[in-house]
Amino acid sequence: ATRTKSADVERADSGIGQTPARKWRNRASEMLSSLQAWEAHRPCTDCGERDLPVETDVQNCNQRRADLCEKCRKCRTERKESVLEFVNTEASYGEDLRIIKEEFYLPMQAAGLLSQEQLLGIFSNIQELIDLNESFLEILQEEIDQAFDQGDDDLMTVCIGEIFLEFVNMLPAFQTYCLQQSSSVNMLNTLEKEKELLRIFLDVSQNDNTALRRMNLRSFLMAPLQRVTKYPLLLSRIIKATTEYHPDHSSLREAKSRIESHLEHINMKTKQEGNTWTLRSFRQDSKKKREVINIEMRETALKTVGWLREETRFVMEGSLQLAQPPDGQWVKKGSKTLKFQNMQVLLLVNMKRVSESSLESAEPGPVKDAVLVLIRDKNNGKFHLLREPLRLSNCIVSTDPDCDDTFELIEIRREAFVFRDSDRARTHHWFRQIRRYSRDLGSWKKRRNALPNIMISTPHTRP
């Protein structure tokens, strides 16, 4: 039998001749080269730049392309280090708080070295700071562990800014401690001179207690002040290493702004009380000045209504123009006949706590009460209330098409108020928010769609 040529076999098996087969191989080779070229120029996953370095996988004897450019790699490394520094220093701060309580406060209390009033004067609200630190650190550590478990070695899924904003109630606690720091140190100095046993205890503790690292009580009492002033620096480092497209970028900036505003507010309070020491100063721009003013107004409002801070939500706040019409016929005459005065207005809502957890309590619960607090513009460095807060459960909120740049709030059997903002759209926003809570409160208004009862006699009710 005659031996069959290889070309004949190829034609018999595949039906593809030598020339078409060569063309197909050339085309496949070109496509592979094109894919490799695209792979080599695939953009960086963080910044979108091309022409990235190629890594060599020795084990598999092939080449694979890195997903990140050199700059973004370095940035991720810096971000990871900054995040870990934030968490580790928070843990160290918590350890100092634990030492204050277990090595100083409890032994002094058990030995009867100081009265409970004297202990409170020296250690202030240290227990509140301990509780907040433990909760904050627990959430931070959970986020770190979860990221590593999911293979996120760069900790890109850890959002420090969002967590910080959820625990923003730490800041008033720091403020309470910082404002009492001067009197606490003075009291400790006085008592140490008067009480020999106290002086001996403090000396022995510093020299013989290895947990104290040869530091005295005054050094440990400075830990909360040092921690609160370090937050802006730590957040700045994370912001610098976080791309603006990262979901936590805006939260980080807001967290930094909030802490700096509180530090400025603490400095202002210490100056008002005649203290010479201040926390680290920060550059005040117009935004931070407004935030400091808002903090002062919130404190005034909270003190007036007497609600718990964690149960209070500030829905709206800002400047409004207010007038009190002498009769109910002002709409026919027009709002130009009214005499308006500038007023700071805060809409506060009292929410029922969902649970004891600091995170879960941030979830909005049922509304217990809502008030409108009216504050005069600042005079002699202090804010003053115009009157007691307006409880929206006792108020009717309405608007009139003929005066669409204003809205009216009527307190049943008492007074009527006309409000407006310089911006008409914002006036309508205020009206909608106030009417919403006014309708939700008061069973009689639920039955009548928040309309006043026809039997209620009020001289300011419009026909």
C-alpha cells in the first residue's frame, strides 16, 4: 500500500488545506498579541493610569500584570499603616484609661483616701470615656478582623470616617472632661499637700507599680486631652492616603471638621471661664466658625428642653426671620406690613432609643416629642432664648398661597408666629419639616389631619 502524505491526511481529517490553516494560525497569533498588549496597558484599578509594571510569577513560569501602579501601591501601604496606627493608638489610650481607674481611682476609693465628691472632682467623667472607648475600639477591631478574613490585606474596606461619625457622641464627653481639667489638677495639688497618706500612695505607686511606667497620676490624667487633640492629625494622615473616589473619603473629611470645630469650641469655653491653658489651636475658617456657633446653640437648646443627648436629633437649624402678627388678618394686608427680626431656630426631635448599643441607638426610632427652640442672636458672648420652646404637639403649621414666602405657626390658645427665610425654597423646606412632626404628634390632630378643632378659640386663627 502506498503511504499517504501528511497534507492528504490533514485535508481528509479537517477539510482545511495548508494555506487556510496557516492563515488561521497567524490570525490567532495576532489576536493573542493584541490581548497581551491590552493586558499590558490595562489601567490601574485605583487611579486609572496605564503602562503599569509587570510582575513575574516564577512558580508558574508566566507573567501576570499588577493591578496597581507604583504610586497607588505606595498610597495603599500608607493608608493601611495610618488605619492601623489609628486603631493601635486608640487601644493604647484605652489602656491608659484603664490604669487611671484600676490603679488610682479604685484603690483610693477602697482605702478611703478621698471622699466621693473629691474623687469626682479629680477624675471627672472618666467612666464615661472608658465606656465610649471600649465600644469604639470594639467596632474598629471588628472592622479590621473582618477585612483580613475577607482577604482585604490593604484594609480598603475599613471606613474609619463612617465609624467615627457614628461615635460622634464622644466629643461632648471629651469636652466635659477637658473643661474640668484645670480645676481637677488644682484640687489634686491641694489635696496632696493636705493629706500625707495620699502623697505617700501616689509616690509609692509611681516608683513601685510597674504598670504605671514610672508616670505619675497627673500624666495619666492628661491622656484624654492628648487623645482628642491627636484625632485631627490621625484623620489627616488617612485622608492624605485615601483617594477621593473611596466611599469613606467624604466621611473622613467631615469627621476631621467635626473634631476640629469641637476643639475650637473647647478653647473658647476655657477662655470664657478665665483659664489660661488651651488645646491645640486650629485655623478658623468661616465654616468652622459656623460649626462652633452651632455647637453652642445645640448646648443651649439641650439644656433648655432637658432631653438626653443620645435621644435627641437636630433635624434643622439656622437663621430665620420671625414676626408676631397682631391679628389674624395679616395675609390680606401682606407680609410687608409685618415687622420681622432675625432669629436662630432649631428643630429638635426626641427619639425613643432602640437599644442600649451606641450604634443601634443611632437608628431613628419612634418620635416622642418635637420642639422648636427660638434663640436671639448672640449678645455679650452668650445666646439667650426668646421664650420657652414651642412644642409642636400643641401647634398648627399652615401656609397661604397669597404669601408663599412665609409660613405660620399657631400655638393653640397662646401666640402665633410667622416665619420666613431669605431663600423661598428653604422657607418651604422648613415648613414641610415642621408640619411633618406637628402632624405626627397629638392624637386629636391625627384624626383631623392636623387641622385645628373648630371649637378651639384662638384670636390668631385665620379664617
